[in-house]
Amino acid sequence: MAQPKDFGFGSEEQMIRASAKKFLDEHCNVEKLRALVAGDPRPERENKAAWDETLWNKCVELGWTQLAVPEAAGGAGMKMVAIAALAEEIGRHAFPSPILSTFFATFVLRECGTDAAKAALGKITEGAPMTLAITNAGGSWNALDTDVEAKGDKLSGTASFVQDARKVKFFVVSARSGKDVGLYLVPADGKGVSIKADRIVDLTRDQARVEFKDVAATALAPAGQGGKALSKALPSILTTLAADLVGGAEWALQTTVQYAKVREQFGHPIGFFQAVKHPLVNAMIAIDQAKSLVYNAACAIDTEPEEAEKFARMAKAAASDAASFASDRAVQLHGGIGFTWECDVHIFFKRNKHGQFLFGDAPQQRRKLAPMIVR
Amino acid sequence: MAQPKDFGFGSEEQMIRASAKKFLDEHCNVEKLRALVAGDPRPERENKAAWDETLWNKCVELGWTQLAVPEAAGGAGMKMVAIAALAEEIGRHAFPSPILSTFFATFVLRECGTDAAKAALGKITEGAPMTLAITNAGGSWNALDTDVEAKGDKLSGTASFVQDARKVKFFVVSARSGKDVGLYLVPADGKGVSIKADRIVDLTRDQARVEFKDVAATALAPAGQGGKALSKALPSILTTLAADLVGGAEWALQTTVQYAKVREQFGHPIGFFQAVKHPLVNAMIAIDQAKSLVYNAACAIDTEPEEAEKFARMAKAAASDAASFASDRAVQLHGGIGFTWECDVHIFFKRNKHGQFLFGDAPQQRRKLAPMIVR
Amino acid sequence: MPEEVEKSKDSPEQAEFRQYCRKWIAENKPPKPSFRLPQSPLEVMTDEQRVYLQAWQKKCYDAGLVGCDYPKDYGGGGKKGFQRIANQELAHAQVPFFINVIGLGMGAPTILHHGSEENKRRYIKGILSGEEIWCQGFSEPGAGSDLAGARTFAEKKGDVWIINGHKVWTSLAHFASWMILLARHSNDDKYEGLTYFIVPIKSALGKGVTVRPLIKITGETGFNEVIFENLEVPDTLRLDEVGKGWTVAMTTLLHERGAAPLVTPSAGGAGGDSVGRSTDDLVALAKSSLRDGKPASEDSYIQDKIVQIAIWEEGLRQNMRRARVPSLCDNPMRIPLQGKLVGTEFLQALSHLGLEIEGPKSSLYLGDDNAPQGGQWPLAHMNSYGGTIAAGTSEIQRNILGERVLGMAKSK
Amino acid sequence: MPEEVEKSKDSPEQAEFRQYCRKWIAENKPPKPSFRLPQSPLEVMTDEQRVYLQAWQKKCYDAGLVGCDYPKDYGGGGKKGFQRIANQELAHAQVPFFINVIGLGMGAPTILHHGSEENKRRYIKGILSGEEIWCQGFSEPGAGSDLAGARTFAEKKGDVWIINGHKVWTSLAHFASWMILLARHSNDDKYEGLTYFIVPIKSALGKGVTVRPLIKITGETGFNEVIFENLEVPDTLRLDEVGKGWTVAMTTLLHERGAAPLVTPSAGGAGGDSVGRSTDDLVALAKSSLRDGKPASEDSYIQDKIVQIAIWEEGLRQNMRRARVPSLCDNPMRIPLQGKLVGTEFLQALSHLGLEIEGPKSSLYLGDDNAPQGGQWPLAHMNSYGGTIAAGTSEIQRNILGERVLGMAKSK
């Protein structure tokens, strides 16, 4: 199947992005963001899972939770390029919200093909935030590595690195029964569920280990089908994460460029010096390629699924590196002020580092790409 | 065994280096070098194996061929740090000469422990240039991979990537008999020896495939001992090559720095611009570490042989990268003139590229280092 | 990009033209010559190469594949949006490149934008057909990156200009009939003291013009020094007004950097005996190269490096695509102005990886029987510096991007 | 470097001192405290940390391990060449660092070179013993890289100077008794308008001095803003002449960069709860981390990256060694002036590799039960930017090297 030249990025997608930008500029500009997440600098602070729940309701009103839900399940069934554009804006604003996690859950649920999954998608459409609980204690996203076991419809074990665990209403849990992996829906307040918050570096997310003790769960994909649903959803997850990173990287770039225009040293704005200018140009170049790869991957998911994994891994690899580089240079080129808590740069630095490693950083993506490219 | 703080680089070693520098400044300054090697630019030129044989005789008079020969075999038995210093000067002058090859042959011969090897070392002491013929057609220096076979004292097969083949009097050949590898001495004008010159990029070396057809040879190391002698010699070979690369890199750095001081653009010497200045600083930093690693490796060979391979591989890795980077920036930062044949930079660029890949470039050295470091 | 994508937005007329191109190329693709073709038009050295390549361009021009977007009055096809189609079909078919690359990419658009009606009628057709080869006189020994520092002087005497000076890096000058020349008519102002001319080369050799080949680090010729000694040029060959030379030069450079709307006729540049231009080339090389006794393509380090190149290549391809989708570009010049910088650094990294894959075999050069792929990889690597130096070094490109796109203070 | 190497050139007296140090340290190494020690003296936040560290420095001073090279008259040991031995033995023993790092590395040598006899007798001893903690007032909000752009003003009134201004990045100011201060007495000349002072901090708090903690990106405090409002300082606390401030500051910086002959007393800096400082730390981390279900130490990519760090580390170690062999150094400043730049970028690369090895676990921070090695790796990585920014950014360091060592034109 061929991809459209313009990535299928049409007027509807532009509108979604424009409205997201407007919403986030107003409600999650950097002043509000700082006030929300950066109040407690102590290094041993507990993670507060800081978010503004009223904004979640507004996101639901804007229809964001429906975007990725297929029309057949009552959603808007929008293209991945629309989700990517939205995620890019979210990244650019470092928006603390379970919306990305809810997208990830949506991507997985829509691959399950069961009534239970369809019902779960319905909950998302109605505004229930969800997240995936599919990672083991070692940080593996491989479905078969899950530390949770299913006995009938009861789950026991621990899912680690669960994003936004304290903001969601439901978990989509992968669990083994014998050699098979199934997917299950568990309410966050279900009996036997306990959430142990991680103390993390990123101020804009929360993360936890979620322990299940003989918890009643609804099967979403039969044992043996869970792994398949997860791998089918993977390109969408990677692409969305990559879009978020591209947005975060662009923020770091633009903020540093602005600073380089006004900060003077040795009688010049520091952007005069090539030691400042050229690394920022390199960051721009890295970001542009990552961004192009993101829309290509999104468009492949929409129109050329056989290439989707390859392109999505490329996008995640490029975006991870671009965001890492842009954030790194943002701290360095801000100089002394960039090393302080009062400067906003660290908020994005930390968020970008977090996203870089979620679902595998660039070298890990390249490792998976090798057999697809060096054939 | 502990290493001396000063690398054992004493007055005798300083004298050897100073005399080499004086000799090469006079006889192989860049004007003479260019006249000697860069006369025929045609891309399909045959390799001329350009060298000044009268200089070889002077090198012999200066005692260079004896330096690495043990006193027991009639040589000067100098430390490796002296050889390294000499090789650094050779690299800095891109001296077209079989002296490095002769050192390599010396390093191998002194590990053989036979009377035949001792006799061969005597020939070197007397001034016979020699080279190793131990590489197969695939470019492997692994002793067991040789393409030459020994039947009794007759050799058949082809050695590839033989350095300075047309300048030497003897080859030190590795050859298989069954599963064992032995080392053999073969006169370059021996019956059944034919030398097919490679057309190579480097203007300061020659390289060839040497074919042996039922050639009478003198056994230097018994079958089964050849591989051992080669591996014991390897740290010395790598360190000497690394020293040559460090010298070549330093030439590229200094020449480009000089150019950056006099070439003006936009009303400034180009060294004013950080896009010129900072890469040259980075080259200097890379060279300094490589140089320190070279003397450390040489000193380890002299005093701490159990660490020699590790340190020699580190030195070759660092020197290969430093020379590659310094040469690359030398061409780039010379701009238009650096891309022309009339500018001397390309002579060193090509020599450094050649040396980079001899006996393995940086990633290949690192691969071998991994089990020594990540234990 | 898959062909299907390219086709997907063709108008019916364009679709028909694409079919025509494809058929014509299939029937007229020239046989491989007995001699080596260089890796790009800028390294054309011999008359046999020139004759072969000039004939090929002429044939394509006659078939309507060159200059489609140019007005008919000036020898073009008069059909906007058709050159891209011809370019795509030519590139897919891996035919030889067009020799008149300077004329097509810089001369013709500059004349179209700044030339008199008379000049447009006189010169554009010969550029498109390749019958008249053009070269460019911008760089000087003392003015490389600092183009506006040009000191070649044009002195007005009545109706003629007397040109004296020294240009370097003039590719194709040894075959060229004409040159586009940036010269100085006044020392009063660095920028406003510049004026732009068309000047004769071939017809003036020995009569005020000397062309001396420069030799590249590869040993190839193909670019030259051009020395002007009292060359007389009529005022009618001036482009735009006196003192507008810098403005005209910006038009030229905009087209050279691929950042202008007019599409340069191109056969894709892949038809020479060239390797070292794509991930596929690397994969093929890795499969046929040994590393530690195994195919290099099975080595994890080499694999990772190839994948890095593949991501970069795909990123550039998708950049090209995104650059044409305004709603996905915050700043319309951001991607186009990166093209030259990133494209040339990509080829440098790619060809260097080729050397790493070859290992000691990277020592083997053109004409060596055992050199992988005829020794083209070290050639490509050395030639890659032509890319990162000529037409604005990578350092200058980064200044341009930092200043024009990101708006930071000028570094000079 | 192996201990044997260090010993190899000791004089008999030095060998005896080394034995003494070793024995003393073995008997007096303090127990690990119940609270977390920061990764360097610059992040000391709490009084319990300060008290513990100050007591340790005092104990070492009393035992003769601090200030060995300083003259006895000023509280030192009066034995040139002995501090290095004490430093080596302290570093081997992995004891806590000395808290008074600014005083030891910058204050004492500056006072020794530029202070009056009275000042030397009054201040050096308290620095060596750690009883008086010192801080440094160089950087300002508007003068970071451009140190000579300092605007903190010192106005002479009779026998006193009235100081007004704002210093930032002043580590340890919250504990400091004294500050070395670079101030401006005149706006007539950028460099010659600078004068250097010793100024009181602790005793003047609320009386012209305000210390406000700044918070780092790690969340740690430890560095501060210091605001002067009409602080009176007697003229006797001026160092060197009026207008010589820049010269004195260069002495300070030379010592800070380790490029001066006087050896700074140091306990090696490895005694905090720190990781992320050596290849061994990486190897240990890789062995205990999983990557694709296997120990990361078995992953070829991670192995290669660790080996790169190992080569770098060995290169720095051997640089230190070679810097002391004049016959192997063309330019005596070439290696010493690289130290700050390369050392800090090395730690940045090393700590970033730690994050790569940890993968998603690099998200886990101090105080998380499952964080590898207590979350010290992301802390070390973030703190590494303090290294590449403070005391002359990496960009400034590259200018210095390009200009002072390679002799290229000044970039500003």
C-alpha cells in the first residue's frame, strides 16, 4: 500500500493540532507547568504525581480520548498522524497528563478484537484514563517477560515501570498463564491492587510498581493473543512517544535559541559565537529528521502497516537521540542559569530523558532494526 | 612489574628521537616528500613504491635497523619507548621507507627463539629491509588464516597486503602445515616469488600480493610456534603503528593550525572562528591521549608485559581515531585548497587512513579489548 | 520514496507525461561506455566522457525531458510541474547524469530571473540542451567562504567591461563556453561593489582567459583555475544592475542549495560508475566483505553503523517529503536550507563507513584488480570533501542556518 | 596508576612520610555516617554533613596531611613535594573529601602569591585546617563566561572599600567565613578596572551580606547567590594592588585548573556516596543490569561503549603521567590546560553511559528502593553539567586551548 505524499496530514489533523496548541498554551504554559510540578526540589522528594485533574476533563471534552478509538467502538477513529501531531504538542508543553498512557492503552485495546476490549475502549471514550501495566522488574517490555501471572481471571504479581499509575482508573495488564500471555483489565481501585510509587527524576510523569494480589480481572485478549496485540500496537506506541520527544526537543531548541539572542557575553549575544550557534543548528537538524520520521511512521501505520514497525523504530531512535542532544545542549548553553532549578530547562531535560528510555532508546531500536535493514 | 613514572624515556631515547627528527627534517621535509611521492596524480596510476634508497642506507648508518634487535642477537636492544619515539617522528614526516616494516619483522623474529631467526636478525642489523607476509586475501592478520601452505621447507600460496614488498630483501612468511602455523624466511628475489603490486591510495607506502610457487624457505619458528611468536610481537607492532599515526596526526594538526593563523576570511584569521578553532582543539585533545597511551603501551612492553596487549590495543584504537579525525579536519578546514593535490594535506590524509586500518582500526581493537575490560 | 507515492498526485496530463518519460527512457537508455564514468559531473576529465555525456543530455532535451518547466520562448517545455516528473523517472532508471550541471542548476535560473530578454533567448536553450557547457566564477584564492570578498575586478570603459582577476574551484571550465561571474566594480562597499556578468570562456581562451586544471586530492581533474587578463565583456552581458551582484549571487546560491521553487533538471546523478551513495550500497559491500572471518554484515558493530546510516537516509528522504507539506513546517526555509549541509555530510559519513567495512581493503584504489567495487569507495570518500567544502563549507552552512532560520546574531 | 609506580621515585624521607600517612589513615579513617554524603564538596547541604566533613579535615590537618607544601610560618608543613604523597594515600584509601575545597584549591594559593604577610599569617592556616570555610565570588548574573565583565563595585572611601553587587554560583557560601572576591573599582578599563579582595561572609550576614541558596537541577542546594549592600571592607583585605584584580584572578584560575605547580591538598573526592566516576563503576553496573533479558555486560553495544570510556580514562591517566615528563611534552601547558575540559566531559559521558546501561531504571532517583545504586547515576549525570559549566564552560576552555596553547586568534 502506498503512502500519501502529504502524510495524510489534512485539514482535520491541522485543526486537532491547532486546538491542542491553543489549549496547552493557555493551560500548560511553562509558568503554569513550573508552578504545578516544580514546587518541591528536594532530591529525596516523593513523587507527587502532579497533574491538574480538571484539565483531564477538558481534554475529554475536547475529544482527545476518543481520537484513537475506532469508529466501530464508538470513537473518532482518527489517523495516527493526528495522534502524532497532538503528542508533539503535548511534548512541547511537557504536559503532565495520563493522555499518552491512555493512547497506549487504546492502541493495545483496539488490537484485541474482543467485546471486553471494545467495552474498555468505550470507557476510554467516556473519559476514563488508562495505562499499560506490561513491564517487568527488569524493565523489559517483552510480553513474555511479564512478572504477573493469571490463574483463571485472577492476577497475581507485580507490573513495574507503570506510567501514570496514580492518575488512571484502569490498568491494561499483561499476564502469563503457562507459556501464553493474555491481557486483562483491572480497575485501579480493585481489591488486591496496591500501587507503590517510584521516586523518579522526571517531574511531569508518575511511575509505579503495581502489585496484584489475587485480583479479579477481565480478560481482554485470550491467553496466547496478548503478545500479538501488544506487538501490533507497538509501532503506534513508539511513534507517539517519538512525537512527544520531538516536541520536547523543539522546546529545548527554541528556548535556547531565544536565550542565545538575548544573553550577552564579551559584548555579543552568545548566539554570535559558533560554539553556541552550531550545536543549536545540529540540534535543529536532528529534530527535523526525527520529526519527518515520526510523520512517516504515523502515516505508515495509517496506510502501509507492513512497514510500520521499521519506520516507528526509526522514528523512536531518531527522536530519542534528538531529544537527548537538544536537552543536553539546552542545559549546557544556558550556562550557570541552566544548571539551576529556577530555570525551566531542567523540567524538559528530565522529561526527555525519561521518554528516551521508555520502550527502548536509540541503540536498542537500532538493534531491532538491524535484521530489517541488513538483510 | 611496575612501570617507571617517566615511561623509561631517558636521555638515550631523547637522543635517538632528536637525531631522527634532525635527519627527517633535512631529508624528508614536506617539499622533498612531495617531490618524491606526488609526481603522478592520475587516479589510475600504478603505485611507484617511491622511496629514496640512499636514505635507507643512512638510516642503517644511524643504527635504526639495530635498535629493536636484542643485544644477544648483535643489536642495540633499545627500549620500545625509543622505537615509539622514532616511529612518531617517522609518522610526522610521512617517511616513505621500509623501516616500520623492518621493525615489525624484527619484533616477530625476536620472539622465534631459533638460530635461523637470530641469523635473520643479523641480516636486519646489517641493513637488510624486511617485511611481514602474514595477511590473507580477506585482510586477516590472524596467524591461522594465512593463505600460504608449507610442505617441508617449500612454500606455496599468496600473502596479501604485504607492506613495502617492493622495497625489502626478505619476507617473513606465515604458512600453514596442517593445523599448525610456522614462520619462514624467504628472499624477495627467491625463485618462485612473484610480487604483484597493489594500486593503493597511500602515496608513501607500497603494498602487494606476494605469490609463492614452491619457494624454498628457511624455517624461523617451527610449525605450531608461528602463531605464538606473532601474538607476542603484536603489542609492539600495534604500538609502533600507533606512534606513526600520532605523528601523522600531529602534522595534520600543526599544519592546519598554521593555516588558520594566516588564512583570512571575513576580516579575521579563520582560527578566530570557533567552527575552526574548536575542532582543532578537539584534535589536539585526541592526539594527546593517543600519544600518552602510546608511551604507556611501549613502556608496558618494556616493563610490564602482562599488560602490553591491552595497552597496545588501547593505543592503536586511540591513535587510529585521532589520526582519522585530525586528517579529516585538516582537509575540511583548509577549505578549497585542502581539496587540491598541490596542498600537502592529502599526503598525510592518505597515509593516516592506511595506518588506521592496518592491524585493525579502533572498533576492531575495542572488540578485542572488551573481554579484558568488561570482566 | 516508492514510485506509487510519486504518482499518486499526478494530474491526468502529468500521469501521461510520466508514462511517456518511462517509455522513452526504457527505449533510449544509453549503453554503458567502455571507459570509466566519474562519480559526478564535476569530475568529468576526458573528451570521451564529455562527448558521451553531452550527447545524452541533448537526446533527453530533444525528447522534452530537460527544461520542462522553462518557458517555451527560451527553449523550455512551458509546463510547470513537469520537470519533477522527468527527474523522478530519470532517477529511477539509473541513467547517466547531465553534464551541464552548473548551467542547469545555477546559470539558467539566474539568467531567467536577472537576465535581459535578449539574454534569456540567447542562452537558456543552450544550457538545457547541453550544447553549451557553463561554469561558475565565484570562489577566489582569497575569497572562499567569504564570497563577497571577491576581488576579480570589472572596470567600465565605454560600453565594455575590462575583467581582471583569478577564480578557482571552477568545475567544468575546461569544457565551458560560458561562465556566470561575480566580480567587483567598486571597492567602496563590500556588497554593493559587486556586479554579475556572463563571460565567454571557450571563445576567449588565449584572449584574456586562461583555464588551468586543478587536481583534486583524488588525482582527478575536473575543476580549474580561471585567470582573466584584460578580458573585454560587452555591457549587454551584465545581469541585473551595476551593484546588484550580491543579490544576483543569492539567487544563484538559492538554486544551488535546492531552496528555490524552480526544479533543476536532473538525471539523479546515479548513473556514473558510482557507489557509496546509499544504505543499499553499504549492505551489499558488507555482505561481500569479511570481518574477523565472518561477513561484515553479520558483525554487530557494522550492523549498528549501517542502521544509523539507514535512519539518516530515511530522515533525509522524509525531510524532502515534509518540506512540501507546509502545515508540517514551522519555517518554510528550515528544511530546504539544510539540504546541502546534511546531504554532503551524509555522503561523507556513508563513504567513511564503506572504508570501515572494507578494512585494509580500503587501501586499494581505482584500477586495482582486487579493490572492492573497483576502488570506488575511497574515491567516494575523498570526493565527499568536495561536497562539504564547495559551494559554502559546512561551517558556512551552519552559520546560514543559525542566522537565517534560527535568527541568531551573525558570526562575522 | 599502581601504587608501586607512585612510590618508585620517593626519596627516603618521602617514603617514610608515605608509610606514616598510610598507617595514620588506616587507623583514623572515619566510619560511614548515617546520612547521605553528597558526590562532591560543592553539594554539601546540611549542617550534619558540614560538621562531619569539617571534623575530618581538621583531623587530617592536625596529623600533617593537609598543607604539607605550605610554609610552616603560615600553618603548613614546610615540606615541598609531600602533599602529593598525602593526596595519593588519601585517594587510595577512599576517605571522605575535604570540605574546604575552594579555600584549598583557590583561596590559599592566591593569598600565598598575592597577600600581605599579615594576610598569609592570618588566613592560610584556617583554610588548611578547615576551621574557616571559604567561598569564591567571581561569577555574576551578567558575567559568567565573561568573568572580566564583573560589575560588583568596590568604592574606596578613606581606608575602607564599600562593596555593592551580586555574585552567583558561590558554592559553600552558606557555610563560609570568608570569600575571595573579584570586584570592579573603576569602569574605565575592563581588565585594569578590577581589584581583588578578601571579604567576610559569616560575620557580615545581615550587615551588608545576604546569602541566598540556589537550587541545582538535581534539587540539591550547595551553591548560592551572595548580595553585597554597602559592605565595608578594610583596605588591608585587598590582595595585590588596586587594578591588579585580573592578574590575581588568573592565579586563582590557574590553580583551579590544576595548571599551577602548587599541589592542592585533596582527599581524592571519592569518599562521598558517589558512583559514576570510573570504568569499574560502569562494569559493575552493567553486570547487575539487564538488557534484552541478558546482563548488559554481555551486550556488544554496551561493551563497546564501556571500552571507549576505559580508553578515555586510561588516556587521561597517562596524560597526567606524561605531563610530568617534559621531554615528552612539546608545550608544557598543553596537557595541564586540558584537564578541566576533558575531565568534566569524561564524567559527563561516563555518567550518561550509566543511564544507557540502566535503561528505564535510569528514571529512578535518590530514595527509590529499586534504583540501581541508590539513584546516584542520574544524580551524577545531572551534576556533570556543573562540571562542564562552572569555572569556565567547556566552550571557554576550548577557546583558551585554541588561543593559549595553539596560538590561534582570540574568538572575542
